[in-house]
Amino acid sequence: MTETAEVVIVGGGAMGASVAWHLRELGLTDVVLLERDSLASGSTSKSAGGIRAQFADELNVRIALRSLDEFERMEGIDLRQDGYLFLLDDEADVARFQAALALQHSLGVPSRELSIEEALEIVPQLDPEGLLAATFCDLDGYATPEAVVQWYARGLDVRQGCEVTGIDVAGGRVAGVETAKGRIATEVVVCCAGAWSSEVAAMAGVEIPVRGEPRWMFFTPEDGGLPERLPLTIDFTSGFYFHREGPGLVFGGREQTLEALAEPAARRLPALLDLPVQSSWWGYYEVSPDHNAIVGEAAEPSRFLYATGFSGHGFQQAPAVGEHVAELVAGREPTLDLSAFALERFARGESRPEAFVI
């Protein structure tokens, strides 16, 4: 037998769960959330959980502020607003961050430039060699991604272990979703499949330029004497970052092995070399051509919507983007105008790069 649903969402990570929750807030309750594995099992659970307003793109700053307002209302997500500390050792980067600070200030973000001495007051164990400046924002921090998904998923119709195998299109419109557990007739599909979004979209005849980029994270059960209130600290040139996780630290970067990560880690945080690594894991960044979100509704088939390509920012942008997509589904005036992130920008040969990508 064929089920029916008003809306089917593909992908049970932070983005898909947020869209479903916001649809319910708008009064649309006949919504099915499909996840081929278990909730938050994809990129969401492998995320560092960072939440920041320090971006170079105005839309990303607005998304961050809107999302942070929602994160602060959630219970049980282990939100720690210990800040983001960006460490800069390149003059061009310093200029870019200073320009971004002016933008952030115009939007009400209390970010600020720090001297090297001020950065060391926050994280005394840093090796300051070569550093020129730093930026910091008290609003920023991190939370537990899986807990956020569970907060959103309360009371939703979630189908775990339910892989999408096809999307039916008839007369230029979405007609249904084929799954490993049967067909669901629907006229609205929302693709929130992260690194697998291009595969899901292709089932509907839509081309989304997203690729998966593996990223590793490592956990040490000891903290090496670092402060209890530790910001998510990023050596911007190398991409090496770390923050507190329980009694210890998590750290990662652009390198794919612990051996390759050792060099930038030793240069910026020598104390890390003396700590044992207890575990590691990896997940995908879903990377777009300009490292910015791809959000909107396809021209054809109609009623195929998408939210993907966040290039490492999907978890932290899930509240505001989920709200936006839900508003598109419901035909409401969007709270934030994210039309600049629509897929059509690539067909027009346009690019909207986000400069502050880790």
C-alpha cells in the first residue's frame, strides 16, 4: 500500500530535523522525515559542534544570529558560549578579518580584535610565534549536535533505517518518494541529505554540485592544563583547531591523518603532543563550489526543495535555514531572504564565496 504525506524530508541530520520541526511550528503536521541509518548518524554526529557569528558573508552572519537565538532556547544541548578564537599569522588574513569585524559590528555582533598578549590570556598554552593578531567573540561556542537533533525530533514522524531509492516526478511536479520500505505519495520533497544530496537530487532530475570532503577529529581524555573555559580555537592558516570535550580535548584540521596534523598542532599548541589520543572519527563536509550554502526550491520539478552545501557550517546554521525552508514549503514570507543561496547562481556563472571556511 502507498502512504501519503504532505511533505517528505530526506536526511535525518540537524538540517532535516530542523526543517521538520519548523514545519510543525507553522502548522504543517503531515510531515515524514526519512533517514537511511539513524538520526544524526551522518555528518551531524561527526561535527565539532561549533556555533559562530564570525563570518565574512553578511547572510552567514544574519543566519548565525538567528540560529543562535534558537540554540539558546534549547534545553539539554550542552551549549557552551566560550567563544571562538581565530589566530592569524598572515597580513592579508588580518586585513580580511578586520573588514569582517566591521561588517559583524554593523549587524550587532560583539566580535573584537585581540593583541597576541590578550589571546594568550585566554589560552596561555599557545605558542605565539609568527602570530600577528587574533579575533574573538563571546557569543560563539559549541554544542552537542546529536542532542540538537533529538531536541528537534521530539514528536515528529521519523522513519529511521528507511533509505530513499527513487523520487517520482510527473508532469514537472514531484509525485512521490520510493523507499526501501515502500512508496510515499507526496507533492513536496525537501533534500537535506548532506554530502549525499547530489545523489538524492539526481533521482528527481536536479543537479546539485555538492561533494563530500572527509575530515578527521581526534579526542584526548586529558586537557593538558588548558583552561576550563576554553574557546574553540582555530589557527586559521593551517586550519588546526581544538576545543574542550568533557574532561579532555577534541582537535582536528584539514589534514587526513594524525601524523600530518602533528606539525600544525605542535607549532601552535605544543602541550597537545604530550597527551594521549584515545579515539578518532571522521565525517564529511558537504562542499559547494563557493563554500557557501545551497538553499532554495528547484525550478523543475516544482516543489523539490534543498538545503545543502554548507561546507562545514550546516549544523550551526540548521535553525535559521530550517526555518527558511519551512517557510518556503508553507508559502510564507521568509524571515531571512536567502535567495542569493539558490542553486541558480551557478547556472548564471555567479559565485558567493565565504572566506572564513575552516
